[in-house]
Amino acid sequence: MVAKIKSGKSLVGALNYNENKVGVGKAELIGASGYAKDQDELSFHDKLFRLKDLAARNRRTRTNTVHLSLNFDVTEKLNTDKLVNIANEYMKRIGFEKIENLKISPLDYGSTDTKRAVTNIVNEVARFYQFTSLPELNAILNLYNITADRGSKESVMFSKGGLHYWVIDKNGKKTGVPIKASSIYSKPTLKLLGDRFKLNEFLRKPYKDKLKARIDKVIFQATSLAQFRNELKKVDISVIVRENAEGRIYGISYIDQLNKVIFNGSDLGKNYSAAAVINTLKYKTNGNENTSTDQSSEKNGMIKAVSNLAMRNDHSRTLLDDLVSPYDPNANLPGQFEPKKKKKKRKNLNL
């Protein structure tokens, strides 16, 4: 096997080269990674759009295109699966797996250079995650102990569209010195983020139904909010629950860590909103308890009612006796054989 590597600055040129070979039957698409659609559904524009988006996220790179080809001897007859495995292993060994499976650690304030740590985390979150608003970005950043802040509505910074990044503690309280967005190398300012919001609105759509399906499997198993969150964590979904000062839950967001997308519950549908999830979990928890309690209460009520009726002043049997040990239909009962009194007929008086 011989590997050939060519670099360049034209994404369109590299993509066209491969697409033209496929078009004339000299090549076949056998694999695609990092796209929102299956490879059979990808159009030329889908591929180009994705590649341009990735290139735009790293402004430090001037040479944004690399074309790799693995070439085999004509005597080697390799099937499609073997070729895909070789390609994946090759990309892994030259370091591209690190890019695909990048892991970010939460910032530990005081243990490292704060600005460098904030810069690295903000850059990676902005590069890999698809968020459509500042609150959604903060839901992700908060996982790494960072928050983006515009300042109060009355502040000059807010009116001029400024943005600061803060380190936060476990209680969400800001600490240390804020870092201006403009001082971070990738310039994650509010204006730049605004453009990303619009783009991400489109890019995250293909993952919506898949995320809902994974949530559905868990919601039917969980009986508490804690269990709901823990079970979703097992399938790489982080649940962000928002509460007010009184502890009332008013919002919920889902971060799909596999596909690096975030959705508010209401954006997925009304069944995934905070109110719907809480009501579903409460119904399942309280429903079983109520069923048991209701059955017990009903049973006790019946016994009490029967007992009260049984306390009648009867010299023979009580109602409770009747229910437990019914009368023998052949037994002689008091007054059973007494002759019936005849009714007197009234004479018609013709006046």
C-alpha cells in the first residue's frame, strides 16, 4: 500500500475531483464520516456545505484542504468492508481520531492558567457543538464551569453588544476576572455567535428525531427526575434542568453528546418540555401509590359500611351474618307460613 498526500486551499476542487470520478464510474463512495445524513443521501452541496462549515470554524488554518489516497497493488483484491477498515485505521494512526473524539475537561479554577483554559474550552465548544442561542451555548459551557455574560440590560456592555466569559463555581457563581470575547483568538463575540446561531439551526435538524427516540426509551422506564437524568447520561445525553429561586422547575434542555447538538425541551415538542416531563414522572410515581391507597381506602370503607349496617337491633340475624353465612332457603323462617291477609274489596257507591 502506498499513501499519497496533497494539500491545498480549494475545498471545491478536491471535492469535484472525487465526485467526477464517481460520476463517470471510475470510483465508488464507500464511506462518509461526520455528516448529518447517511452517505447514500448526501448530495454534492451537502458535502461542500459541511466541509466549508468545518473550515470556517478554525480561522488559524490557512491551508484548509488535504487529499489523502491509499493505493494498492492491482493483484490485491480487497472487498468494501476491508477497504473501509483500512481507511479508518489509517486516519486513526495519523491523528484524525483525536479530532473526531475530542474530550474537554471542566475548568478547575486555580489549577491552571485561567485565560488559556477558558480560551481552549470556548474554542472547542464553539467549534464542535451546534447551539442556536446564548442560553443554549451557556447550557453547554456551564458543564465546563464557564459562562458567557452580556452584562445587565442597563450596562454599556449590553447596549454595545459586548460579551465576557467568566469562570463559575459549582453553584454557578462567577469567580475570578472576566475575559473579553474579543481577546480570545477565535473572537467568539456576540456578532460572530449570531451568525453561528442561524447556521446551527439548520445543521442540527437531522439529529432531532434521533434524539427524541433516545429520550422516549428512557422516559417510559424512569420514575423520578434523578433516574431520568441518570439513565439519559448512560446514552450520552446531558439533561440541564432550570429552576428559579423558589426551586420551581421552569425549563429543560437536552445536550446530545454523541452528535454535539442541544435542544430545548419545547423545541423537540410539548411532550419533552419541563412541565410535561415532570407531570409524566409524577403520574407514574403517584399513580401507583394512589392506586394502592385508593384500593385500601375502598376496602376499609366497605368493611366500615357493612359493619355499621350489621349493628341493627334485630333479634334474629345481622346483615353481616347474611353476607358471611346466607340463609338456608329451605329453612323455616319466622312468619314464613302465616296465611296472607285478604284485601277487602271496596264497594262502588253509585251516587
